Amino acid sequence: MLAMWVFLAYGASIALALFLIYMHHARWHWHVLSVLAAFVVGLTPPVPWFDGATRDLLYGSLFLFLLAWGLGEPFAHRFHHHGMRQASR
């Protein structure tokens, strides 16, 4: 597999997580559960029938998405987009 695909998939998963943090505010417990789910995905042994580079790319993208979404909230809290409700006041 080309390194370009790896960087593209991992970058897209992190960018999507940061975009969702920016657009939507979720409670703190969802972010904690996201970090825990990332570690569960990362520490899960591989399924015997689903092996290879595709599995690694899928698991890695999911792990990075969950980890970035879970850990990114405390750093991006002040940059939340509040939509039209706040702009009309």
C-alpha cells in the first residue's frame, strides 16, 4: 500500500474529528468514552479472516478518529462554533 493512502486516511480521520468538535458540542462523558473506545479498538486482537493492510488502515483510522475526538475537546473548547443562535443576539 502506498504511504500516500495511509497519510490521506489518517489525516482525513483526524480532520473529521476536529471538524466535528468545532461544529458540535458534546458532553464530557462522550469524550471520555471515545478515548476508552479508541483503546479498545487499538488493543483488540486482529480478526483471523480480516487480515492485511486494509484492516490496518481501517483500525488505524478509527483509532485516530476516536482518540482525536476524545482528546481534542479540552483544547478546542473555546473555539466552538455556536451557529446562528448566538449571531442573532
